[in-house]
Amino acid sequence: MIHKTVSPRPAHAQVTFELPASLWADKVFVVGDFNHWSATSTPLTQTRDGVWRATVELPIGQQYQFRYWVNGAWTADGQADGFVSHEGLSNSILSLA
């Protein structure tokens, strides 16, 4: 699930990526064009309620492609704004346009 809120920084939004507490994982990362497809730079952390979350601040007026890297396997976000096929996998789309 993705939550978008207004950022105190002009022309930006705070985007929270969230995966459910039922997800069993040791490590989860959000990987996308907004972090140069780095599989380690944006980890999701598991909160007290068990939910996995990471918040990033992104410029509005753009679309971003991303995936989750969960225990060494790619997964898309079923709640994303859209999807695009890339190299046989599905990238999730985040729209801040």
C-alpha cells in the first residue's frame, strides 16, 4: 500500500510504502528509479504493529517505477497506481503527476 501526503518542502510529497504485518521477511527494500534502482538504499522497517514501512520525499509532477526486494525476490505492489512490464517482470507505478 502507498500513502501520499503533502510535504513541508515545496513541490514535494511524502510517500510511505507499506507492506502488511503478515509478510514474513528478514529484509525488505523499496527499489526504484527514485533511488537509482539501489537494492539497499531504502529499507522498510518493521514497526511495533508488525507493518513494514519506509517513507521517502519525492518531487511531484512525475511518475516513478519501483518494486520491492523481499528476501532476495522481486515483488510488485498490488495497490500501485499502475504497472508496466520490464524484463519479464512487473514494475509498479507511483504517480505524483
